[in-house]
Amino acid sequence: MTSDFTLADLERIILERARSGASDSWTAKLVAEGQRRAAKKLGEEAVEAVIAAIEADDEGLVSESADLLYHLLVVLAVAGIPLERVMAELERRTGMSGLAEKAARTAG
């Protein structure tokens, strides 16, 4: 199964729903509650994804990964950081080995 749905699509939907202020929108509610709440949800979803991975729960890992990506994009939106910046950073990092990239981050 292939999908044309991208993280950029998800980011656009999150931004639209955040701006809507709709009372029935989880995204609008989460954004309105601020970064502390959004980041807390991100952390919860990360832990749930780790647990699913450790338990070799493939379906759970897929579901929790979707939740994790969604909540990460909400946190970025609240911070005013476009996904494009994160993707540019990932692209920059692909030009060096993972060990060299990590050493560069810890040296600075």
C-alpha cells in the first residue's frame, strides 16, 4: 500500500485546525492549551511508542508512531518552527556520518 499523504500534508492540516479555534478540534484545543501541554502529550506518545517497540507490538508501534509524529508537529507548530527547518537539518546531517554529526553537536 502506498500513500501520497506526507508530513507536510499533516503539518498543513494541523496549522489549519489550530487557526480554526473549533471547539470540537483536538488540535485547536491542544494548541490553545500551550506548549507545556503539547510537549507533555508528545512525551507520553514517545513512551507509548517505545513500549510498543519493546513488546514487538507491530500494530501498536504503527499507531503510536502516528500519534508521535502528529504530536511532534503540534509542538513544532506551537513553537512556530516549520517542518521545513527540521527537514533541512536532517538533510544537512545526511552529508556526514552519524558519528561525526554527533561529535560535531557535542563539541559545540
